[in-house]
Amino acid sequence: MLALLVLPALLAAPLLHAAQPNIVILYADDMGYGDLRANNPSSKIPTPNLDRLAAEGMRFTDGHSSSGICTPSRYALLTGRHHWRDFHGIVNAMGGPVFKPGQLTLPAMLQKNGYTTACIGKWHLGWDWDAIKRPDAQTSSTQQWGKKTPVWGHEDFDWSKPIPGGPLDRGFDHYFGDSVINFPPYCWIEDNRVTQVPDTTLLPGEITATTKEGNWEVRPGPARSDWDFYQALPTLADKGVAWIEARKDSAQPFFLYFPFPSPHAPIIPTDEFDGKSQAGPYGDFVYQTDHICGRILEALEKAGKADNTIVIFTADNGPEQYAYARDEKYDHWSSAPLRGSKRDIFEGGHHVPFIIKWPGLIKPGSASSALISQTDIMATLASELNYDLPSNSAADSFDFLPYLKGDTASGPRTTMVHNTYKNAYALRQGDWVLIDAKSGAQKKTPKAWLEKHNTPAEDQPVGLYNLKEDLGQRHNLAAKHPEKVAQLQARLKEIRASDHTAPRLD
């Protein structure tokens, strides 16, 4: 009798799994909205695989990350919570975790729904390095960028111990990566252990290889003496493809979070990609990133999973400051048609590529002008899985599932707070954007760029722009509409004082 009861249950389990879509998030690093040909036909960079993804899914023309820098955007993506509620800066070299104890994350939510989960690539959300630090460890310092930089040596850690506080403690069953390509330790980490013990301490100026554009920007710290920065991206690609191939005969749904270390500096495309773009080595690095996206998509097809896999492509923030020199030299503006770059609260800092392919749900080749944030991914997937998010989680995550199904004519969002650093906020409401700071740029915009793009220098205490009429944020209307400035400032203050924006928490 027991066998008769157990057998139907065992047979039903794969059927339950089969009804749940697999999920892949491809997350680029420092890639501009205008780098993609699908977004910008004038781009000097071919992106055939991402263009195909857009043709097979929905391209969002008004998609945003939470911040203009790395760590905060990743935190918001994986928690459905805007970073500015908790912190603003990045996790620095050998820095600790940013998550709260017990905080629900996107992968943990998916685990609860029967998914196997993996993160392969850049983590940049901290590890508890103190747990493996030797009792007698003492930091030293070195000169970097005209100031003293702290240095932990390779001998300061007990590398035989597991490293807590990383991906495995945030809902991932598996991790492989080097944590951050330009931060120590320069070695591979698999799950929560290094695959080979660091045997040297890398200091600035000791790298004998050269980048193909810009600077190395590597921080000092523990390293493998045989570490090859140029092989980081190809190795991650191989691991991502292999992980998908291993799912071929499994009915269990999976979630792969693949955060690229590219095209973030150091700009190091491998030789086979040299000259593939007309935007210099950075463009070639974007092309290589696109190529690897193609490999991941091909792996899904070969494993027979493509028709039941949601694929999301987006980026953590806009392009690095090198974009200005690139625009001058190659006539390629990575943020086109936007103003601003990485770190900025101008649109170019956080208005990023955003594509969703959802077979059977999203009409192929569609484009949406709905305002959407990466924080919204968590509530949308929870809705698909009929999972009730706890009231203390995903505070800023809006459910887009009805919109994606075509049940509503517009998305659920009309408002979004933009922020990178604690002293400068912007508020989007409808077509309007308030820059509640003296500048929407973190660093001074080159005069040559302002002149080329017919953009006046900022000369008012705040900024007010109507994106419907002025997507490039060239005309500050604050002086003409003081009542609108006051209205948006009051709304911004109200939102910052609240503990959520998602309507389901009201």
C-alpha cells in the first residue's frame, strides 16, 4: 500500500518541476545603453547575439539599475530592495558582506520553490574574510593613485578554511568565479574555497602584461603567481556553458546568475576579438561579451532548455569615464542617446540595456517604454511561481507579470528614485526627472563632449528635465517650473522616509 502511495508522488515531482521555467540572468558590468545595436543602430559595436535575444523577447527602452556603481546595483537586483535604504558604496578589496542576516534573496526564494541555483562570475557583494584571517595578520600599505592603500598579504589568511558570507550563504547552491576581476584575491573560488592557494602578494606596478585600453585598476592583495587576467572571462564562459550542459537530463528547474566581469576595466579582450568593433578595444570587449552571451544561449538550445527558460540581459550601470575619450576618438558614445556615465544620476549612469526573453509569454520582437527597475525582477518571478513574498522583503519590487502577459496597457511603475552617492538623489515621476543636487554628474563632464553634443554646462542649484521632450537632459527647466521642483522634492522626501515603494506592502 505504501509503495502505491509513494509511486504517484515520485512520478508527479518531475511534472511539477517541468511547469516551472528555468531562469538565466546575464549581467554585464559597465556597459552603456547605446553599446547595443538593438538600442542604438549607430553603435560602432556589433552585438549580434544580444540583438537576436531582443528579437526573440522584449526590449525595455526605460530600464534601470538601482545605482551608478557595481555593488549597490547587484544588491538591489538580488533583494528587490533599493540599495540607498542600506548603503551607497562598493565593497572594497577584501571587504565584508552587505547582506543582513536572514535577508531573503532572489536565489533563496527560488531555492524555496525547488530550483537549483548557481552564480558564475563577478560577485562583488562581500565575503567574511575575517573568518579565515590568521590571528597575527597585520595590514600594510602601499601608494596607489596618490594615496595610501591598505594591503593584506597572501600569508595573512588560512586558505585551507571555507570562506563564509559569500554566494552559498545567500541562496546559491554553487559558485565559481574570482569574486571581482580587479580586486584580490586573484585566484579562482569554487563554492566557498579557493581552488589553488594564493602564493604571492600583488602590488601596483607589478603586472608585466599590458591592457588594451585604459589602466589595470587592480587593487593590491593576495594572488596566484600564475594568474592570467586575460583568461578570466573565457574561463567563466566555459564554466557557464558546462553548468547548463550538466542540467540537460534533469527535470529540476534551475537559476543561473551569470554576472560578467566585462566590459569593466581592465579592458582585456582576448586576441581573437581584436578589431571586431569600430570602437577600439572596449568595443572589442563588448563584442566578446556578446559572443559569450551567444554561447550561453546556444548551450540552452543544445540542452533542450531554451523553450522553457526565461533569459534576462541587463547591466549594473552605465559605461566608465573612458567613454568620453572613446567618443572623441571613435565617435562612439556608449550611453547614446543619454547624458552621463558610470556614477552619475544623469540617465547614462543607471539607464541600462534591459531585455527579457520569456517563451510563451512575451511577444518576440516587442519593445516596451514602461519604466522598470532591476528590483522588479524578484516580485515578477515570485508572481509567476505563486510565491507570497514576506512583508519584510523585496520592498521596492513591482510585479510586472500582468503587464508582460498583456493584461494591462502600462507597467505598474510611475516613480523611481535614482542614486549613487549619499549626497545626491534624483527622482523620476512620469516624464519628469528631478536632479536634487548641483549636478547630475559625479565628475566634471569634459568640455569637448558638452560642445559636441550641444549640451550647456549646469548652472542651477537643481535640475529638472522632461524626458519625453528631452531624453538627453540638455535643457534644465528648473527655473521655468519651480512648482514642479517643489512638488518632486516633497515626493522624494516622502519616499526616502518610507520603508517601501512596492504597492503590495501597503
